[in-house]
Amino acid sequence: MEEGTLARAADRVNLSQSAASRLLQILEEEFDVTLFRRDKKRLIPTPEGEQFYPEALRILAQVDQIPDFFAQIRSDAPVPLRLICHTRIVNGLVLPAIAQFANVEPDTPVKLEIYPRRDLGRRIMNDRFDLGISALPVPVETIKPNVLGKTALQVALPKDHPLARRDILEPADLVDVPYIALDDTTVIRRIVDQVMHRAGAPLTIKHEVSVGSAAYRLVKSKLGFTFADSVALDPEVAQDITLVPWRHEMNVPFGYFLPPRRDRHPRADAFARVLQDVFDSKLAG
């Protein structure tokens, strides 16, 4: 699924191509299913193969965890709370929540894994987490999130910019200010593009970055404006940036989600409560 050809897939798992082909054939014959269609040297997944893929990832992830499981037993150490999230909300939401959680649950270690949103779905399917945090919708349809709330996107400007003193801004006000956009793989970019298209006022992009933290730092360096919210804005740059309300309403929903399995980390609910408290305090300013 990931490599595209049997030769590359075989090389990845240290098998010969013939051995990998035989294993795939045995699997298909055993369960009377066709997982791939052969097209010359390429393997094209069938609908059944597409359906099996996330389950295969979950099974393999469980197998990969066996050494860690026994190492954990031998060490008699507390089981870490495994968190996953995407890049945009790390500094503004997740790290403050971890710091607060450490105060109320000092004996519970935390393991945080951070991924670009475009890769988060694959990590969710691996099922190697206890709690995930994300802008909504979650990039895996089978996961039902718990909603934390929604934040309003505002115009982020350098604190000493003349427009930073305005009560509200609209597209005409920013004609001469370069727009620093997130790329089109991000939720924020899609929200902004959709709202401005409906308003008949598309924005002209000057600079484009893939993560919010880069956009905020370019704003701090006075290269233009971007869109940000009070929850995701990095605390390190917040003192140098002003968020000004935008004429066109643009909201970003946030939530957390738990893995579908029944056995859950005993401190996951405690972290969720802390996460909600931090989110609410960010909204309140």
C-alpha cells in the first residue's frame, strides 16, 4: 500500500520479491479474497485491500508493542500516557495541558508524538495512542471525537502595526499588507479559502508555509499578516502579535479522541479534563 511495488515492499521487510509474493498469495488464498490487482510491476489495492489496510496497520502496531509491553512489566514503571496531535496546536494547547497535567498527576509519564495533519490519519490507524488532540474533523471517519469547543480565526498582525489598533478588519483594509498563508493541506487554509470565496473576496497570497508556527514568526518579523486563533497561537510570540477580529466569521472546532479499543489508559480521562480546562482558559483570554 505504501511502497507501490512488490519489489520495494519486499525490500522494506527484508524479504525476497518471490517470498513476499508467496506470502501475499497465501493470505489471499487462505481467506478467499483479492487484496491487490497486478498491473505490470505495480500493485493496485482492491476495495477489499483498502478496507483491510487500516486493520492490518492496527494488528502490526499491536505486534510491534510486544517488546515494549514486556520491558514495561520488567521495569515495573508506570505506563506512559501516549498522546498524538498535529503540529499547529502543540505550543498553544497541548504543551500547556501536559504541564498542568504533571501538576495533578506527577507519577504519570507522558509520551507525546507530533505529526503534520496530513500524516495524523495514518498514525491514528496504527492505534498506538491513548488520546489524540486535533482540529476537527478528525482525519479518520471511524473515530468519533469529543468536542472541546471552537475558536474564531482572527487577523494576526505585529503589535505595532497601525491596523493592530482597529476593532475589526475586512479585506479592503489589508490590500497593501502581504498575506502569509498556510498551505492547502491545512484545515485553516481550507476554512479561509471557503469563507473568502463565498464572500467574493479571495485573498492574494504572498508567502506560504506549512505550519502555523512559521507563519506567526513571519508576522512577528513584520513580513505581513496571517490568520490565527487564541488557542493555537504560540505563547512565545503572543506578546509580539495582536489578534484583530475579522469581518467574515471563521471558526475552527477542536476536539480530542480516544482509540476504539476497550482497554484505555487509566489517566486518559484525567488528561481530557485538564485539556478542557486549558482550552477554556485560552478562550477566556
